[in-house]
Amino acid sequence: MKSVFDWFEKRFKKWYQPDPAMLQRLEILAKSNKQEISCDEVFVVLDQFAEAVHRGENVLLLMPLIRQHLDVCPACREEYETLLRMLQPPLDE
């Protein structure tokens, strides 16, 4: 991905100002993999994934595609973080 930015910078140095949103999209694209799963597939097992994380299990070995999807999908990551918060014990007042 860096080579693409280098190419643009060399040819359009005077005008080149990377757009932060575009950089984020390109980083997500660079992280993409041939073996990907959809949001619907993630939602089916997201509660199990969150519970495994909560128990301290190695989810990278158990569910690597779920972890990969959460790294690039803000909507699923938000749902996952909500589930993790719900699994935390309540604070004593």
C-alpha cells in the first residue's frame, strides 16, 4: 500500500494531501483476506466469541476469521465491545 502512496506523492507532490478517510479505507482493504466472512456470519457467533474472550481463551486460535472481521468492521466491533461490557461484573456502589 505504501508504494501506491509513494507513486502519487512523486507525481503529484505539489497537490498531494492524503485524505484521512481514504487512508483508512485503503488500510482496511490492505488487511482484507481471501477468506473473509460476512457481518451476518459474525453476528451468529459473536456472543460465543465475546464469552471466550471474557474467559481468557485464545480466540486467535479458536476463531481467527471473527477476530480479523472485527479488526476491519466498525459495526461488528461496536457490537462486540457492547457484549464485552455486558459480561463485566457490575461495580459496587
